[in-house]
Amino acid sequence: MKKLFAVLGLALVSFQASASSLNDVNWNDFFMSSLTASIQDVINWKVGDTATFSVAAGSFGNMGTMVKSVTKDEGTALWLHQDMNLSIQKQVADVLLNKADGKILKMIVDGKEQAIPDDKIELISQDYTEITVPAGTFKAVHIVAKSKQISKLEVWANPRDTVMEGTLKQIANTGMFDLILELTSFKKMP
């Protein structure tokens, strides 16, 4: 279960942590095909962009928080830092993402480099709606998908009015319970 939470958090930025039951989801293909941001660079995030999420697990309720932020720009790639602080675990992940196509170049979880998973996502539906989360009310793209590892994934996103890939809320059915993340606050750099 510990590694499952790492995957959930990293899925928010269109990629996944490894060494878990959900480690093969190709979030890059899923989000980048659904939420392409620009013709030049798919990722045009800024160092200092930060998002904070509440993390809940089914009937267990609130488990803690996750903070992700862009920490370094290396020209053609960005480093994304994720800090999960849950009642059952603490975990730090750093991921190097290619700006041009959003692909993961390197992934480090708790100080150890990880293999980059490549499971494919099947898009079930995509529509437009409005959603209210602790950070506010937003217009959003609502995406429903699945993979071999996740029986159902729902994501509400708005990259224009928030930060990074724009995740507002995410529900991932793990087979045991739903993992739910909701945006509580964000900081977008100019």
C-alpha cells in the first residue's frame, strides 16, 4: 500500500512512481494527448509553480497531504519534486520531465533511481464540466480512463487557471479502495 500512494501522487503530473501495483500507467501519453498545452513545448511550467493536495483513501478518510513543485529548469527539461506526508508514510520523489513531449527522463523515489514504467492508458470518455475543490470552483476537463493496473481513473483538470498539468481532483480505483486527491491551494509563477 505504501508504494500505491507514491503512484497516486505522481500520476497527478502525468507520470507514475515505480515499484507499486500501479507502476506501469503511462500518464505521459494520457495527459499529453488530452491536454496538449502548446505547439513548442508541451510543458511550459515555471520554477516555483506549486500545488498542494489533500489525500484520502476510501472509508479511511483523510490520510494527509501532498505538495508538488517545479524545482529546477535544465533548459530542455524540468525537475518536479513531490513530497507526500501521509499518516502511514512519508515519501519524496523527484522526476525529470522533457519539456517538448512530457516524457519522464529520470525518476528518483526516496533517494533511489527507479525504472520508468510504460503501461498504456485507455481513454473511456472526456467531457467538460465545473468542479468545486478546496482551492475553489473551476471549469474542467473531466477524463475517465483505465489501464491494466487501474480499473477506473477519473481526473478533473484545468491547466490554464491552475498550475502544471492542472489536476483539480483525481479518483483512482485501486481494487481495494478509491484514492482521492483534491487541490487545496496552488501558486503559479509569472
